[in-house]
Amino acid sequence: MIAKFLNSIGPLALLAVTPVIAMAGDGVPPLAALPPPPIPVDNPMTLDKIELGKKLFFDGRLSGDTSSPCSACHSPDLGWGNGGTISFGYPGSMHWRNSQTILNSAYYNKLFWDGSSQSLEAQAKTAAGGAVGGNVDGSMAEMRLRFSPEYVAAFKKVFGTEYPNAAQAWAAIAAFERTIVTDPKKVPFDRYVAGDKSALSASAKAGMEVFNGKGGCIACHNGALASNQRFYDIGVPTAPEFSGDPLSQITQRYEIYAKGVTEATYHTTGGDLGLYFKTKRPGDVGKFRVPSLRELRWTDPYMHNGTMATLADVVDFYDAGGGAGNPNLKALGLTATEKTDLVAFLEALSMDEPLTVTEPNLPATATWAEIAK
């Protein structure tokens, strides 16, 4: 499977020209079939690197107490998220946002809900080291890897270095994550774009008309990824966890403090300020990155805090004009049939079956006496 994937992306995986369905108008990119993912020149893909990254993705050695590998919050069996509203955090803590799927994360130019990482390599490092994420010290992670002869040999083969280092681990994980992408041949919409007009049901075709027309979804969810990758405040309600759960409230206050806001902001804000934490511009309060609509069928719940359980809930939210006071949405006035059709079309942007992988066998840890021979 991986060899076939590498053949499909080519040497540098430059974005290819793909068929589109021209219904956007007003200069908005239309929806299109996904091309192969872009691959950074400084982290080329190889079979050995991908296999190494897969093992590291499932390996708790890259977390503080070894209980929180990447797969703990991004499980293949749960849509490559964790299936819950707010992701669980490092033991003894809670997270404060929904664990966004890594499906098709290879296509994003900014990672995390607030766009705070610029690459999958940087995202892996940040998630592994975050206080409510993996909570690992990079030097400890390196030492654990160096006590595994199998890992030492694998890193030397892939990177040509004598011993594993953390930057290489993040690069290998990113390489693996770039294989976790939609297969267009398994997506009804992509088959429709490719010429199979029977790939979409009548309801999904009607929903596509709503998506591009009355619903206005195409304005933000456009292009091959079905996301313009911009940031908006749409008034998503605050997650109920932050009203009464002490661990969640501790995390929220910690994150507000740790992200460097003013003392006045720390004492007066009670919610997730989103993009503001990165830019410190007042106009960015409450903005979050537009997520891809691909694979929605397998990646519930929805929104940055998981407050919407179903696609029907999401459609109702937009139909009502979003949350109170938001500056970007207005009521749509969709009929019950239009809502049903729109959900059918959104589901048609997902593969027929969820993408899963078999969990790898992890290398053993040796003693100092064994590795010092």
C-alpha cells in the first residue's frame, strides 16, 4: 500500500491539475478531486521513513509517562481523532479542544485549530511536548529511543545518524501522516467528478446544489480540500465542560496564561480566544481555521470543541445563522428536505469505508549493559 502511495505522489508531489466541478462562481475555487499531497523538499518520503514514522506514531516512548502516543488522541478506529468532544489530556489533566482528525492533514498549510504550527513536523513536536498533550521532554524521548537497538538501526538507515534524535522522530511521524489521506477512487463525490454520474444519489446531487447555492457553503469550504484554510468567528458555543469540570477549567486558565495574554485579558476572558492567542489582534478573538469537509462521515463530533454531535446539528447551526453575535453568518432558511440533501452531499465527500491501519509491533527496550557491549 505504501509503495503504491509513493508511486502516486511522484518525486516532489507537486500539486497536479485535477478535474473540478465548476459551480462556485465569484472567483471562489470550486470543489475538486484531491491531488497527491504536497511533500516538503527537506523531508522526502521513503518506505523506510514511513514505516519508522508509523511505529513512532503508536509508541508511548514519545510521551511523558509513555501512556500518550500520537495514536491515543488520533486513533485509526475513531476517524483518526479520539471520538470525544474535548480530547482527554495527559494523565491528571484535560485538554481544551476537540482532537481534530489527522486525515488529510498533509494538505493544510497551518496545523491546529488556531493555525499555530506551520508543518506536520512542527505539529508533532508541539503535540508531543504540550503540557496537556504528550508532555514529554525531547531529551528523554531521545534516550528512550537510543535504548532500543531496533530503533537505533532504523534511524541510522533512514537518517544516516549514529543515534536517534527528536527532530528526526517528528520528521518520520510527519512522513507517516502524509500517507493518511483520502483515496479519491473510494469517494462518491470524487468518482462523480471523474465522470461517474451514478456515484451520487439524487439526494446528494440536490444537496450539492444547496452547498453551492442557497447554503453558501462553498464560500469557505472550497477547493480540493473543501476548506479555504482561513479563520472565522462563527459563534460556536462554549463547551459545557468549562462550566463545571475543575480539570477542564484548570486547563483553560493555564492555556490562557501560557499563551501570553495580558493580565487584564487573563482575568476577564472565559472562553477559547482561538486565533487571537497567536496574533494578539483583537479582531481575531474567537476565530478558528475552517476545517476540511472531507471524511466527515467518520470524524464526528464537530467544531473546535466538539459541541455538535452530528452533521444534522452542524447544518441546523448554520441554517440558524451560527451562534449569537457572530459577524460572519446569516440565517439561510433551508427547508427540511434541503437540510437532508445537504447532509447527504456532505457524507458523499467521505470514503465508502473508514481508513484504518494495523497497529505495528513496537521495538523492545534493552538494558545499558546490553547496548554498551
